[in-house]
Amino acid sequence: MGKNRYDVKRGHFENIEGDKLSELMEDKFGKVKKEDDKLIVEDEGAIASLEVWTEGRTGLWVNIKMNQDVDSETASETISKWNDFLEEATGFTAKARKKRAKKKAKEKG
């Protein structure tokens, strides 16, 4: 999936500032380690590695690498956790994130 930036809903950043983002990640994915300003999860379900960091109060950066060698049940559970995490972290549903991404792509090109 690679490196992506997700908008954070206006007024929602307070839900992930300080240790709250780390706590959310730990709740969804398990053990989280911190390196520099990045929060990292490794070998969790279909996630080989996940790095998350914030950009100001409006952006959440994510660098994710998936493990393709998992069964379909594990993959499905991981995708569900991933979508739950992004919704709680950004304040936007999957549908809203997709709509915003399409709008940005249209504006760029």
C-alpha cells in the first residue's frame, strides 16, 4: 500500500494528540514502539510493518507494508481493524476518505 497522507477532520485532532494515537494503535494492533516521531507496529495479522506519524493538526501519515502470505480470514480481520483505526484516527469513514481522495486526485490532474 505504501506511504499515504490522510486528512484529519477539523476538530478531531484532539482525539489523537499526545499519547492518544499510540493508545489507539495499541488497542487495534497490539504492541507499538516509537522511533523518532513515528509509531511502529510489526507483524500484526496481515500487516508486515506499519509506521504512523502526524503532520501538524491536519494530516496523518501512514507507511504500511502488507504480508501477502496470510489466509483470507486473517486478511479480512486485518482490513477491518485497519478501517476502524483510520476512522477513529481521522474522524472520516472509509466512504468519506475515498470521496476526499477522488476529489484531490481530480484537482491535481
